[in-house]
Amino acid sequence: MKRISCAALLLAGCALSAHAAPPLPAMGARGDAVTVSGISSGGYMAVQFQVAFSGLVKGAGVLAAGPYDCAEGSTWRALNNCMAPKSWAPPPTPDSIKPRMESRARLDLIDPPAGLADDKVWVLTGGADHTVERPVVDALVAFYRQWMPAASIRLVPLPDAGHAMISVSDTRPNACDTSEPPFINRCGDFDAPGELLGHLLGPLKPKSTGRPESLVAFDQRPFIAGRPVDISMAEQGFAYIPAACRSGGCQVHVAFHGCRQGEDQVGRRFVEGAGYNAWAESNRLVVLYPQTVARSGAAAGSLRWVYNPKGCWDWWGYASLDYATRNGPQMAAVRKMVARLAEARGRPN
């Protein structure tokens, strides 16, 4: 076998690093007023991130998803109870979830559930969504009502909407009632990001135009223990950082894409077309777009078997048994990204 010199290995390493995205910048963002949102698996991720870090997160926008830890680590439950429930496989009730949350809080695996009491929640369900059906979303609303006042929760049924992000910003949207890639639909003038951000943050200034130079790619690897692919995360994520936020003091919103919406499958369609950036530009808001990748079992150079062929966020345990707690590797990675944005500007990565 031909021997490879150390110099050649060093050169190869330099070539690889030359193509890496730049570090996520420290922005001096507000670390005490974080909001989250997501569609489908991203909706489930938004819910579990809000619950696990309830002391940090002040609100969640959830499109087409169900209650916290709905799947209980079971793919079978995820596909049935949590997507297309039956009489013999119903969504979980608030009373069945509460003891698990309280137990995890006592073990310091999640923040105390009392931290949800002052949150706001915005929930959307589509009448043509047959992927995550209405009873699952109703179970999510019932879950939230156990922890916060009903006035803090807004349920929005959109009769003609399929399983998708509802946006007026994408240049090639699908019809309202479809449930097909890239899962970004146009339903008249309904603007889901504007609606949910308005509920979570209060009255917004009129949206502006998203500026391409404000959308930056960043290296996700420093936030992940081990190789990103081993937890089905991408090496590169995105953040929308308005010029007005470069002096610090902006709030942070985390937008979780859905299955088959990561950069590896739809390019930048979600980060550019979901609709958050135009609102962020005029409302001093940094939007973090963490990214997953599809993974079908084995991967080159990896000893782990991870089955996530649609690039979903981990809401049923494919990457870790701790997926719904602060110790979940995806959860911990996104938390570190938020902390990085809150660090004082100019601090080395």
C-alpha cells in the first residue's frame, strides 16, 4: 500500500478547512428573550427545545406538530400516535406527559416546567394536512393549557393548508393544499412567520426586504461533540443578522426547518423563502437556522448507525435516548449556538 506522508495529510487538512464556513459570530444578542418556531419535525423540535430550556425560551410558534415527547422514543408511536392517530393509538394526554416532565426536572434534565407559565404560543394546523392530523395539534394545545394561561395560546386553523410552511416570501411556492417538497406553500396573503412573530414578540414594525448580505453561513461543527453526521446534523448552518443587530442588543429567534427542508435537500429555499428574514430586518431580530442532513444508516468514516433518510430533527430518538432533554446532542448543539450569539461582540470563537 502506498504510504501517505504527513505533509500530504497536513495539506489535505488545509484544503478541507479552506472550504469550511466561517464561525458563527458573537453578536451581543439578548440571551433572555429567545423565541423558537418550526414546521413538522421542526415543530416538534421547537416544542422540546422550549420545554427543556424553559428558563431561556419565552415563546414558540408551532406548525403541524404535537406535544412534548409525544413519541416517547418509539418510531411506531411517532408514525401513529403523533402523526395519524387512531382509536387504539391516540395522542398523549396532558396528564400522561406531566409526570415525565416533572421527573426530568427533578433530575435536572430539563428546566422546571413552571418556566412555561409566562410564555406565549402560536399554533397552526392545516385542514388539508394529512401528515400530522388535527387531533395531534389539538393534543399540543391541550398540553400547553396545562402550563400556561389560555390567553397566551393562539390556535390558527387554516382550512385549505397542506403540510407546509405558509409563506408569501418564496418565489416558487406550492399551492396552498399541497404537501410536497419543498413544503413551502402560498395560501393567499397569509404570512405564518409574521403572524407567529407578532404573537410571540408583540406588535411588529412593518416588514422590510430581506437583504442577501445579512444571511450568513456558519460552521456548526464547534457546537457539536463529535462528527455532525453522527447526529444527522450538517456541518453548515445559517443565521440572518440584520445590519442593525451588529451593534448588539437584538433578540434571537430559532427557526427549525422540517423534514426534507435542509440545505442538502432544498438548498437555501427554507432559509431564504420561509419568510422570517423580511420581519427580522425591520424588527432587530437575529434568526438562527440550524441544519440537519439526511442519513440512511451507515456513513463514510462513521461507526454509528443513524437512520434519518428525510433529514428530520430528532423527536423520536434516532440520534440519542436523551433527545428531548438538555443532554440531547441536537438540543445541546442549538443551545450552544444561541449562547454564542449572546456573547459580547468581537469575542473569539
